[in-house]
Amino acid sequence: MTTVLDPTSEAKPADREKTTRPESLAGLTVGLLDIKKPRGDVFLDHIEGRLTALGAKVNRYAKPTFAKPAPVDLRHEIAASCDAVIEALAD
């Protein structure tokens, strides 16, 4: 069991099972979420190139603002269309 701390005002830490990692990213769809911090897109551009070289399909997403959590509809879209997600944090 892993404890994940949510910085968006959780009252009590949640215990969650770790998801099994895939053996390869080839053929999988990876979502890249830009939270709109400065230069996060630069980081994601680099990661997209690396993932594509490994055979992954990449979908790019962006939050409207870094100041708030991603909207529910965006989270649902990512969850429904991606096998894995990388979120860019940068300053």
C-alpha cells in the first residue's frame, strides 16, 4: 500500500494500491498534461520525443491555469483515452 498526499486540501491521506507498470510503452497511449507553469511545455516537448522514439502514441493536454486542479471533464478525457500520464511541473 502506498500513501499518496494530495496537495489540494485533502483532510486525510488516501491509501492506494500501486498500478503495475507496463513492460514497454510501445503501442500504448501516453497523455502529457501541461499544468501551465512556465517552461513545462519545454519539458513535455522533450518527453514527447523520447516517448515517440519508444513507440508510444502521445496525446497532449493542458490545464486552463496552474492555480486550480484540472477540470473534471479533462481528467475524464485523459483517463478514458490514455494508458499512462505524465504531468509537467516546472518553474
